[in-house]
Amino acid sequence: MDFELRNEFEDREYSPEIRLWRAVLQKAFEDVFYEGMERPLIMHKDNAFTWFVDANNDFEMVCYYAQFDPSYVQTKFHRMIDEKKIYFSEGQADYIYWRKNYYDKRFHSKKIL
């Protein structure tokens, strides 16, 4: 993880509540950095990646509670993608594609009688 950002997450001068929300952000960053092939962790990576990209209300809420500007966090995230620090290996991408197709076929192709 980006050293500067890690230091900001771990600053001890903040209240326990702020540190909790910073830990949530830190965990999401750790999830997107995962490089292995353990299937549940690949899905955590994909979910975290989507969470950062979509930057929905949940993302904004976590950033505000962690006392970070959401646009600052998104800028850091996209910079790490540009620097190839955050990426999906070919095996991870293949598994995500397979899993999404499997669930689409399994749950969306059932005919209603």
C-alpha cells in the first residue's frame, strides 16, 4: 500500500471511531492489492475494486467518517491503478469472469412457471 496513505490510516492522534473507519478503508485497499488465487479473496478484491470505482454513498460515508475527502481517496486509488500497483492477474480475471457467468446462468436463467 502507498506508504503516505498507510501513515494517514494509522495516525494515533485520532479518536477510536475515526481509526475504526480508517481501518475499513485500509482493509478495502488491502483487498484490492491481493495477488493470490484463493477464490474467496479474489471475490473480496473484485468487490473492493468495484466499491472504489463506483464511489457510491457507502464509499462516501466511510470516507467522511474516516475524515478523508472521497475525491482524495479516489485520486489515490486511480493513481495506484495507473502505476500498476492495483491490477488483476490473468488468473484472477478469468475466475471473476467464470464466477459471474456461472451465477448469471444459475440464478437468472430459471424459467418462471
